[in-house]
Amino acid sequence: MSAASRQASDLLVQDGKVSAVLQPGAGEGIEVSEILDASGLLVFPGMVDLHVHIGEPGKTEKEDIGTGTRAAAAGGVTTAVIMPNCIPPVNSAEALVRRAELFKNKSFVDFALLGGAGGESIDTIVEQAEAGAVGYKSYVGAYRSDRPGLLCKDTADLYQVMEKSAEVDRFVGYHCEDSRTIDLLRNRLLDAGRVDFRAYHESRPEFTESLATVALLEVARETGGRLHLVHMSSPWAIELANLYWAHGTCVTVETCPHYLVFSEEDTARLGPYAQVAPPLRSLETVDVLWSLIEDGSIDIIATDHAPGTPGEKVRGKQNIFEGGGGLPAVDVVWPLMLNEVNRGRIAAESLVSLMAERPARMARIYPEKGSLLPGSDADMVLVDMEEVHHLSADRSYTKHRDSAAIYDGIEIAGRVKTVLQRGRVLSRDGVLEEEKPVGAHWVRP
Ligand SMILES: [Zn+2]
């Protein structure tokens, strides 16, 4: 399938690439070494996931390259774009090159790396691009010592980061929450003795997201930098982005499966296991997010894959402000979205642009990735839209199955049957077949 259309075709693959897209049966005389029968199935380009947290090196307690990329391979994320949060963080060319070597030896899926951008790394933004960064990640607000080089402590930092990133034509993905206002609200709740899960939501209302977004949009408008708003959950903030975009600002918007399939109503049941930042929103907001997908205000879906450790989740039960946020998602993103296709929320064709084509274009690795045009890498996800199954953490490759248990029991119509990377079968029915880490590093041509 392509973003525009679905058609019955025979796909010819040679040397890991799609060599031809033929009318069914038109390739009959061509000699092939293997035939994969996909009749009755839909074939999607593999997901290009622009938001994957794998903390290796240095921060492997949540997920390491082996566990995280096996989960991706099982789930149909064939290009994982890796966030720079690790120890030491990626904030220089040297750190990026070192990390690429690690991933080349251990990754089960193809990958691209994001650099780190912030007040302390303005001077390394260009060298990180030259070393292969396809974009950057940055945070706004209060200083966190575990993110050196990834923080814009004020709008002056922000301005310089956007200016520099524009020089190398890379997007900067920003976490949009106003941390100082959140600190204030959290301290008020703590003073009132509130440490329950609802207090976490009350400390991060939607306006803290739009508040941070406004400053980012203004700086992007002025500098001409490519602003990417990651894991957005606030419709108002997204509408603002849309307004700026309509007036020529280069801005893209991402949301995540958890904002589309869960709501804050689920938190009574899931407690700290549903702790994410920004938090899950109301059912009403979830409906508006779907309409913003439909009208094109949301550009991409990415996972923000980041399983929490058991310790973090246990601490969160006692005091939610001591817990650690994050959900695993690379292995369930396809089934969750396919189910929404079957529920009539979204067209299957739209998933191609949201999950493959647009993210690949943003990273400038399209059409090698994110497409099944002749010449593209044969990264494919074969899907049976009819098959009904239940999600279960028992089958997950992620490091923390208790974190993956938030999806347990969800009935899904639509199943990923086979995942291919450059023509090789990575997994079938969610079970890994590839035994060797075959992931290649993707940089801009
Ligand atoms: Zn993230």
C-alpha cells in the first residue's frame, strides 16, 4: 500500500530492495528464489518510528539494544529512530559515532540516531549532523542533570538551537511542557498531601503543554528552523501549531498510540503503569485528537517507547511523584492502530503516511525508507486485517513485561503476520525468526 492508494500487486525484491511493483501475475516468467504468499493480507511499509528510547550505553535498566530492537522487529518497527538520552548522552559527534557502532553490532532493526540539542551543545549541533544525526531532541525548562546538552533552559538557548539546526536543515524534536509551572503545581499538591495518581494529572494540565508550545512556535517562526513537537496530547497546542504552519512556519506534530487508545479514565485501573509525560488526557480530548489526525493537523504517529522499571512503578504506587514515567510500545503500535482501522477511526492508507512516509521524509531517509516504491528498501509489514487476538505481555520482547502488561487482554482485530527487513523475514506472528542483529545505520544520503 502507498499513502495514496491500495492495489493488488506482486512485489519483486532483489538485493534487499523492491525492484518492481507488478500487476498480479505479471511476473510469472521471472525466476525467483523464494515466494512469500501474501494473498488476503495487506502489505504496509515498515514503521519508521521517530521516537524510541533505548538507553544504551549507560542507561540500560529500562531497555537495552537487544531487548528494545527485538521488540521492534517482532512488532513491525523496521527503522527505529533513537533518542539521544543515554549516559553519556549524545551531545557530540564523538558520542554519536560511538553509539552508532554499538547499535550496528546489536540492533535487530535498521536505525537512525538523533543528536542532542540544548544550550550546552550549540557548538556541536553541526558536527553531530555531519556524524549522521538525522535530527535532534531537546527539552525546555528547568535543568535536569541527567540531560547535559539536551536542555534549553530559556528562550535564548532555544533561539540559538533553532538557528544552528536550521543551518544543517535538521528538525529539532521538543518535549513541550512548561516545567516551571508544573513544578509550582506539583509543590502545591504535595503541600496538600496529594501523592495519588490523579495528582500527577492535575500537576500537568493541558495548558502547560500549550504554554511551552507557544514559545517554540514563535522561535521557529523567527529563525526558520524545523520545529517538531513530540508526543503531543493537547488539542489546543496542536491547533496553535496548525495556525503557525498555515502561515509558513516549519512545524510538524507527533502524537503517540497511548494518547489515542487510553484516557485518564484508564488510570484508575492502570495506576503508575499509565504514567507518561504529558499525561493521558480525557476521553473528550482523545476524540478531538482523532479528529486532528483526520484533518491532517497531526503529521506522524511515533511510539515514545520507554518501558518503566518495576522499581519505578512500585515507587509510583506509594507516591506518584516518585514514580518513573514511560510505556513500551514498539511491539504493539501496529495492532493498536490496525484495531482502530477496523473500528472505523482511521483509514489503513492513512497509517502509511503517519507511520512510515512522513517520518521518513522528516528524517530525509525517504524513499529508501517509509515506502514500497521500486528502489525502496524491502521493509514490509504483512497484516491480516481480519484476525482477532488479545495482546499479552507474555509474548513481549521488552525488558519489562510488567510495564507491557498495561495492554494485557485488549482485544484486537488486525494482526501483524510477517515483518521483513530488506527482504529478510525478521518475525512471524510476533515471534522473532532472525537470530543475528542485522540492523544497519541510516544517515541522510
Ligand atoms: Zn520520549
